[in-house]
Amino acid sequence: MHALTASRFVKKYQHRDLTRIVRRSFPSQVQKWHRSPASTTATPTKFSPHIRRSSNSGSFHQLTATRSTFQALIYFTSVLQAVACGIHYLASVFIAVTPKHVCNIKGNISLILLSNSSNLSMIDNDWSQLTSVKDYVVVQLTNGETWELNQCSRSMRHEPFDLTYDYVGNKSTFPCSDGFIYDQTKVKSSVVTDWDLVCQREWLAKLIQPTFMLGVLIGAVVFGDIADRIGRRPVIWFTSTCQFLFGIAVAFTTDYYSFVIVRFLLAMVSSGYLVVIFVYVTEYIGIKVRTWASMHVHAAFAVGIMVVALVGYLVRTWWIYQICLSLTTVPFLLCCWKLPETPFWLLSQGRYTEVQKLIDTIQRCNRVSTPLKLSELYPVTEDGLLLKKTDKDEILTAKRHSILDLFTTYNLARRTISVWLIWFTGSLGYYVFSLSSVNLGGNEYFNLFLTGLVEIPSYILACIGMDKLGRRNTCAPFLLLSALICGSIMLIPQDYTTLSIVANMSGKFAIGVAFGLIYLYTAELYPTIIRSLAVGTGSMMCRMGSVVAPFCVYLMDVWIFFPQLLVGLMALFTGILTLMLPETLGKPLTNTFEEAAELEAARENKTANSVQVQNGVALENMAPLTQEEQSAN
């Protein structure tokens, strides 16, 4: 999951001496910044989006262990709501479930025949015997008529001699004009059973998840831009409140179209929250822990999937189930109104009084012994903080770049295609394994719970692998492993349910590792001048994969292993292309196209004169995204 809209960095501007203030307020997060080797002066520099390098790294556990109380509260409060996002993304698995069904028939039924071995008075007694879409139910009415009830049609037998399951005489076939009879042994009601979204209307049910994912795509674009314009806190307030209100409203929709519209709005605000919370958390937590913190947000999303499985098992009526899921937002709503705006956004807007108040609050909470005032460093004039000249080599070019710049050379074009495929395949595999888990056999609730559970160790392994083995050397093998697992799934007999479930969970684990690290890898593969563009377009490909995934799952009706076949082929092809990408572990971030091209030379020649940097600091070195590039995410 979701590497959805990864971290955005200190908004627009950072000042060298200003970091002294932030360092005092954020004692364990903000690392000491070093001047460029070409820099010859220590004078304050104009706020500019320039590259800094740091040799410090750490983990979130180190951050919280050094009395960063305020930031810890901010972080855990924000992550709590990410659970609700994971809930709504996968809620349709049980909201739109399609149970077994046959045509309804008007009249008083005297006898029911599900097979030659059963003679029942009620259909509900033995739905398990309907194992194929070709199976039907034979009913005899009190008026003597005998009917065959199929899934999407019903046939009246002419002059039957006796009540048998097999009949070769004349029949008249009619549509299901009197509704349907549904199996209620597993689900009491769903939107499918309430609005008869089967047979000719089945396509409406199949659009429920894709339209939700389309809302996710649009919400990321819309709210990412709004957060830059009006601030992070108002968007967090709005999306959190609307997530609760729309979640409850979904339960009270009375027809299909209002249901889809409200769910679309719910998808927009859920995606908007995830977009902004990545930015919000990034601007409060330390440089050392950004990679792990991003994984924690993904892990919270996985917890949401497990909550869906648990609530789905306990509540079998869809609208009650939806209300229960939406209530998970309430704890966050009670405290989100206390979340402050980020200091960096306030600084970018020139709201220095509010920055000072926020710094004072943070210092009191963190028990900083020597409080620092903003005015002690810079006098505030009518035009804002006094600015001085900056070093030429620290200012990045302001030239606007287009998507065509990702294809300026052969190697860069090949790199872009490979990265886009990783984003797309990771998202496709993630949602295919998650959505299809309920169709594997066994207990569908337990299966979905496992799909969320296996994500957590996959993200941990991704972080460890990135730092120990490298980005490419972790991503490519796990993509190829997921392809191998998908191939093995097709060889497992369908009656080996346990083995099939284990294989699918292994596939989800493997694809989760590759999916979890792609954001950082993308950031390191591209030069600064197009890095934001590369991450933004990759994120768009990710969301395209999530839109396509439900349609792949529906291909199980054609062949049960069709989704795994598609994911396996994509993972195999993408994994091979990933092997051709350069490794970025221990390499400095590149600033120009020429430096980015040297990564290819380093891969081939294994040059040993590269400037080494500590693992895990790539996120700190990234240039801030522009509003347009952020909205593309």
C-alpha cells in the first residue's frame, strides 16, 4: 500500500542558521548540516531548495529514546488514522460479497430437490451441494408445477412423470423476474443481495472496487495540492472528519448509485489523508528514521486489513459491518483537533509568530533546558526574515521539467520503464493477493487476516535488506521470487487448500518486500532536477495498478489461476529488468543527468572512488517537491 505518496520534505525553504532553532526543538531528529565542499562562507543563506548531505542515520527507537516526547505523540497519533485507511481500502471484500443464489419463484413450494440424494422442504438446508454455476434447484409447487431454478434463469418442466433431478423432457425458460434466493449461511446481507447485483447486473458489483480506487487516485492529486496551499493541519482535519462521516453515510445509502458515489468520496478523503500524513509526519520526525517511519505507516495500513477480517467475521450484515469499521476513526477524531501545523509550512508562509509559539510548545514538552527565540537569530522586518546571498553551488536549477526528461537518454529511458513497472507490478500484486485471498478456500476471514499479517515482516525485511544487501539486490530477487511462487500456485491441486493458502501468503510477502522499498530506490536512481517528477509519475503508475487489480481478480471466473498468471508474468519480466538497474546503496545522490549516467558506469566497472554515505539518509537529501509535482503524487 499502499509507498503510495511518499514523504515530501521541508516545504520550499530551509535556512542554515534556522536549523539551530529546529535542532533545539527537535533534539534527536534534526542532524547537523554540512556545507558544500565548494562553500567558502558561513553566512546565512537565502531559503532555497538545495541538497545537503549527512552522515548520520538512526531508527525511530533511537528518536523516542532521547526524550522527543512531542514528536512521538504526533507520530503515533497520525499513524493511528492510517489503520482506518487500510480498513476502507479493503472493506468491499465483504461488503460486496456475492453468495450462492438461484432464481426465486412465486407460489407455495411443497418440495425441493437439490440433488437426487436430497429431498428438502427449504433451500437453506443444504446450499453446499450447489458447487457449480451449472447446478440448479428443482422445486415443486402446491399447484403441481415443477421448476428448475438456475442462477440466472428458471425453467418450467412440461408433463414431468416424477420429481427427479435430471430431466430430458420439454422445458420453457424464463428470466428471473421475481428476484433471487441467496445463501445466507455465511453472509446475512451484502449490497449484492440487497440490490440484486447478479446476472445481468453483475457488472455493477464488479465496478465497486475499481471506482473506489479511482477515487483514491483523484484524492491523492487534489488533496496533495490543497495541503500545500492552505496547510497540512486543515486538510488532516477535513479528511479525517469526512472519512468518518462518509463511512457512516455509506451504511445508510439506499441504492447502488448513491452507494458508489459516497464510497468514491470516501476513497478521495482516505487517500487524501494518507498523502498529507506522509508529508506531516516527515516534517516532524527526524532524518534518521524516515525510511522506518514510512514503513510504520504501511504497517498500520496492514493492521487495517486485519481489522476488516476480524469485523467481517463478527458482523455478517453489510451496513452494520460498515458502521463498525467507520467507528475505528473516532479515537483519532477526538485528538486530531489538537494537532499543530508543521513549523516548516508556517515558515514558508512567513507566519513567524506562530512558529515561535509552536517552538515554545515543543520545547516545553521535550523539556529543553535552554529555550531559543526566533528573534535571537534574525530580526523580523516588514518583508520577513533578513536574507543574505547564498553559494551558487548550493542552489538547484529552477528550470521546469516535463515527463519527457525521464527519457532523455537510452539508459535513463530504460531505467524509467523499469521503475514504472516495479511500481505498477507491486501495486497490482499487492491488491490481487489481498482481494483474491477470500476465494482460496478454507476460512475467507482467516485468509484475509493473514494477508495483512504477512505484510508487517515483509516491511521489516525490506528495511533490513535495503541497508545490508542493497536496493536492487533486495528488490529484484523478491520480484523473481513472487513470480516463482505464482507459477507454483498454478501447479497446486485445488483440493490442497492449505498449501494453496501458504503459497498465496508467500507471494504477498515477496511482493510486499519489493513494493515497500520502491519509493526510496526511485528517489536514489534519478538526479535532483527530475527526482520529484520520477517519484510522482511512479506513484501514478502505482495507483493505476490498484485500479487494474480488481479486474484481474474477476478473471478467476475464466480460470481460477488467471490472476496469479498475470502477476507472475509481470513480476518475472519486471524482476529481470530490475537486475539491469544500478545499485544505489552507499552512493551519493546525483544532481545532474551526467552524474545519474555515472551510476550505470559504476554498475559495470564497479568503481571504488565513489563518495560513500551512510545508509538510509537518502530521504534527507532529496530536494523538496514543488506544488505541481506533489499534486502529481
